[in-house]
Amino acid sequence: MSIKAYVLINTAIGKTAEVAKTVSRIKGVKKLDVIMGPYDIIIEVEAKDHDELSDVVLTKIQTIKAIRHTMTCPVVKMQEEKKAGKGKSVKA
């Protein structure tokens, strides 16, 4: 069973697009969105265990020079997807 976490990333001014491109290539990054607010990017990371998650965050993400700060939010309970009407899916 794998674990999942969301990582919020704050980048240096003007470097968000560059960081997003670099981070999107990292093994384990399943989704990436550029956002507004105190953080610039949010990513969804999947790993086989906490050691692998730590490795991804500490050695692959936090070492990118244009990243100023990260916040890692491990998922403690994953919800199953359920089908909603007209082909839409929702989290239960």
C-alpha cells in the first residue's frame, strides 16, 4: 500500500513556472497545480512508504534552488472515489 502527501511550495519571485516544470519530472509527483496565496505550487506525491516520501521531499524537491519553503501534508485517510450523476466523480 502506498502513501500520499500534498506538498505546498513557495518559490522565489518569477521562478514558479521554472520550478513547476522541474518538479513535474520528479518520480512520485502525480499532480501539480500552480496556485495563488502564500504558496505558489501544490503537488500530490505518492510513495511506497514514509522513507521514500522523505527522500522525494528532502533530496529531490527541497534541493531545487528556486524553492524558498515547502510544507508537506501527509494524507492520513484516503477516500474512495464514487460516481456521481452524468459521469462526474466525487470523493466520498
